[in-house]
Amino acid sequence: MLPRDEAWSLLLPYLSPLPPTRLPRREARGRVLAEGVTATVDVPSADVSAMDGYAFAGDHAAGARLKVAGRIAAGERPGRELPEGAALKIMTGAPVPVGADRVIPFELTDRGAETVEITRPVDAGANIRRCGEVMETGAPLLAPGAVLTAEALALLATHGVGELAVHPAPRVAVLTTGDEVLPPEATPEPGQLRDSHTDFLTAGCAALGVEARALGIAPDEPAELARRLAAGLDDSDVLLVGGGVSAGELDYVEGTLADLGCRALFTSVAIQPGKPLTVAVRPAEEDAQGRQRLVFGLPGNPGSVMVTFHLFVRPALRRLMGHAAAAPHERLQTGVLAGSSSRAKKRDLYLPARAEVRDGVLAVEPLAPRGSHDLLAHARSNALLYLPAESGEGRVGEACQVLPLD
């Protein structure tokens, strides 16, 4: 049984970003750049006005009046000349006329049509955005590793960048196991239960921008389980298996994965819930298609699946996508207990909790599940309260550490 951070360190070498692919800009939201992008134009592309007003040259005191010799609108080509001693009405974004050295906003004039009176003078250079002041052609726009947010895509659109080299989302498959597990639409008999793993894992992946393919429910029968696991491995980068990884007589997943060429990195972690977590890899050099395959064998109880997903699967998927995803312990935040918590025994304890900022403090309310099968507590939570092994009961007002889930 490995400590949490030691288990993560064994997994980390297998989480290099997936090889780049090219996507159209409008399909790349949320992806991570694999190659840097440079500016294709100067920004601004000419000296332009920052205000609606009048462009003119030279110092003029309050009360001075200038002839208005015309108007320049945004979108006109640069190069228009300013008549000597006159002003040109100018719109925001319009090119500043040759010979003008400042723009005065309408608000500082009488807004005249034929002539304009200056009511408050402005300095040379006022309200002019200089060509290339934001960036020049060829300057770096976004570096490798940048996340393509809505703002980043808007920037790239202004430079006419149509296609981008990005790290793709991993191909993920989800397989639930167990003779006692039924599809959600079925009516369970006593001793049976509906599958919650598939919905949780596919939704958790979707929140990351990863589409997970549901493989259904495999029975506790070695040959059929091997067939389903083999199919999942061959068509995915990451296979998530719910159940079948404990020490029970019908828990065949770990042995079957070994038969399929997967090497276990670890099979148990010192956390509660989630101890029987198996993570295995089939290296690219041992794969028929030359691709590395990762397998997360998650415990059967719903709470255990949720805790291990947030601690290990989620950051692993993000790293494969090129994100600089933090290790589990690096994502913890400090809060204050708004309710008492149970003590942790020999393993690190993760409890579902509600966390919200109150009066500038992150208040954490433990939800006290009845066990790792208690889905209700996890459904109401937005965080995991972390209690280190051998820590005592937490009291209201004490500092605590919490992992936000949103």
C-alpha cells in the first residue's frame, strides 16, 4: 500500500502529452498549444484614433477654432493628409491623417460641423494608438503550453490563424464490471444495483473536454471480461474500469490485465476510500499499434470511484492533454471547518464536503457519508475534505485542507 504521493510519482512518467494534431481554430477551444503562434500583422496595423473626435496638429489653447475639412471613418485606408491649419473629424479606429499629431475627443470641443472650438487643449500624441504598439508582425502571440481559451481564440482570429497544432484529448473508454450491476434503466432485484460508475466517469471526462466511450457492464466471468478489456485497450489511450480490483474471489481485473500485456504500477494506495486502486500500463513498444495504453482499475464502491477519479484520473487526463496538471497534494486549498469531522486512522481520509467563501474565508462543511457506498453525500458535495492519516477529529473553526471539485 503506497502513500498517495509515491503512487502519483510512479504514474507521472507515463503522462507525457499526447502527440500533436492539427485542428481548425473553432474546434480547438480548451486544447493546449503544441506549437507557438506568432503575430501575422502589426497591431494596430496603422496609427489610429483611440477616440471619436478631431485630429489636428500643433498646440492650440482653449477657445481656438479650427476649420473642419472632412471626416475619416474606421476602415478607410491610411495616407489621407491633414490640410494645413485644419482639423479632420475622426472615428475610433480610423487611421490618423498624415500631419496630425493628436486627437481631441468630442467631449473637449463644441462638436462643431463646419468649424470646431477647442474647450480644453490636449498634448501631442494624445488619443493616438501607434502602429505596432501592441505587437509587431512576427512577435510571439501564444507559446507552447498555452490553453486555448475564448480570449486566446479571439486573439488568433484577429491574426487570421485558421489551424493550430494542439495536444488532442485522449481516447477514453469506460467499462463497469460485476454480475450484480445492472444498467440504470433496469429494475434491480434484491442484491442487485444500478450502474452509477459509467455516468459519473463519462460526465467527469466530459467536464475536461474528453469524450469517454461507454463499453457497458462486463460479467464476473474471466473469458468475457478478457474479451471486453482487450477491446477497450485496443481502442483507447486510457481505459477506466469500475470494480473487480479488490481481493475478492471474483475480482479478475488485475490478473486479466497482466495476461493482456499490462504492467501494474501499483495496486493499492493509502487513502480512504479508494485503497484498492490499480493503475497499469501497456508500453507502446509492447502494443500492436505502437501506442501506450493506461488502465485505471477503480474500486467498486461509488465513493471510492469518485475520490480516485479526482485524485488520480482527472490530473492524469489533463497531463495527457498538455496541461501542467498539479499533483494531488498540490491542489489542496486551506479553509476553516464549518462543522466537525471524524478522525483519520491509518490512511489519508477524503470526505465529501461543501466549501464556500464566507466573509473572505473558505468555509468547509463536512457531509459525513455513511460509507464509500453513500452516493447522496458525494452528490451534494463540491469538495473533498482531506484529513491526513492518524489525524484527530476536526472541530469547528479549525484550519483544514480541501480539494475543490469544480
